[in-house]
Amino acid sequence: MKQYIVNTTVGREAKVIEDIRARINGSGSFQRKKSSIGALHHAEHLHGYIFIEAEEEHLLEEVLGLIRSTNLTRIRNVKGIVGEIPVDVVQEQLQPRNPTEDLDCGMIVTILSGPLKNSRAMIYAISEKKQTVSMELHDEQIRIPIVDFPASMVRRL
């Protein structure tokens, strides 16, 4: 089987996988296509993408409801198939990652969630064990410290 990467709405990856499983495990005509669809994966650090194993792309399009000429309902939150991807790349992407791996002290980052979303901050301490960073807001007139903020909620600039 080949591996395909599918573009989804960000934050709805698990729901899309659940809907695909429900469609191929249901009692309808897709039950025959169950053998043509293999594993479904979602890498936590890749927002808006899932990996699907399928025999052929047209079978995957049919299951996702992307073929317009048929009377199929499109699976909600699926934007389209990006393309085929090598199996070794999929395995590499599915490996768990340390969120502090590419962060350094003195680095300017953007906060991705919470009341300070989209604010810029400078990291002054990193805790590998707790996977948190301590930083201070960069754009404010008064330097406000933020201690033990989850490293997965910041992004490098």
C-alpha cells in the first residue's frame, strides 16, 4: 500500500480519522473498500495533516468523498489530498518529539495560545525535564516574566 498525506482543518485531525473509520466500518457500500484503506495516522506536531495508507489514490478520494461526479457526501473538514509520501518519511514524522529540542536561551519566540497569544517573548531558561520554558515578554515597555510555560505552545521566529 502507498502512504498519502491529506490536508484537513487544523485541530480537526482526530475527528477526520474518526469519520473515515466510521465510513469504512459502517454497513454501507464502503465496507467493500475497507481492505483498500490501511492505517490512519496523525502526528501531533503537524497541524492540519493526517497520513492515510491506501492502495490507490482514486480509492482514497472515493472514501473521502472528493469525487464530484458521484453522489457521495464529503467527509467534513477534509480539504484535499496533498499527495503520495514515502513510508520512511511517515515513520520519521510519527516519532515523538521533544518540544524544547530546537529552542535556545536568548531566542525570540511567538506564544501560540492563551491570553498572550501572538505576543513575542525572549527565552531565558529551558527545562528539558518538564518541557517548559521561562521567558519574558519582548514587546512590552515593562519586561513581564512568564515562568514554566509549555514549550509546545511557543514557536521560533
